[in-house]
Amino acid sequence: MFTRENLKQLHDLTQKVNDTKEMSSDLLRTAQDRFKNRTHKLTREGKEIELTEKVLWDETFYLGVGCQAGKLLKTLHPEVFEAYRNQDEAAAELKKFSIVELGLDYSQLTLSDYLKATESLFELLITEHENAKNNK
């Protein structure tokens, strides 16, 4: 199940997910902090209203990026949405790798899966130790 190569790849992919999460969170936080009081005029139910970006971000959080607020914010802050797309892609790549290469879906890890992974890692360590001992 585990090899040094796929463990390294697992760590690299995990780091990529963490890096993209940090980037997307930073970009979102920056956009929200800098522009929270900027207002935009929207038409809703035939009436023109004015909303702050803070309200638009809240609507997007609860209603999704396909809502009117999300579509507007996507044009105003494309870097934020691109960063979240990159984060989703990195997470999907990690999930696919863990299922295909390790036989585990880390997002739904059971106690049995955890124990199998631990046993496999232990077997790898024993094999490496025996190989090192035999090569002396």
C-alpha cells in the first residue's frame, strides 16, 4: 500500500492543498476587509437597491456563487474565485490520489481504514529496516 514514493507524493499534494487554502483565504479576507463598505446598485424585484460588498459576500456565502451577488463579486474580485477554484482542484487531485494509489478516501476515513494505513506504514518501516540491515 505505502511506498516512500507515494508517501512523498501524498505529502506534496497535501502541502499543495494547504498552500491553496491559505492563498484563497488570504485573498478573500483582503477583499472583504478592503472593500466591505463599497456599495453597488442592484435591481431586485423591479426595484433598485444599494448594497455593501459585505452584504454581497454574506449572500454569496449562503446562496452560492451562482446568485446575483456571487456573479457580481466574481467580476469584481476574479482572483478570489480563481484561488478557490485552484483550491478545489488541488483537493480533488489529493482525493483521487489517495483513492487510486492508497486505497483510502481520506475524506471518509473509518477506524478500519486508519488501522489498515497504520499497518501498511509499519510494514514499510520493517521492510526498510530489514533492507538496511541486509545491506550492511
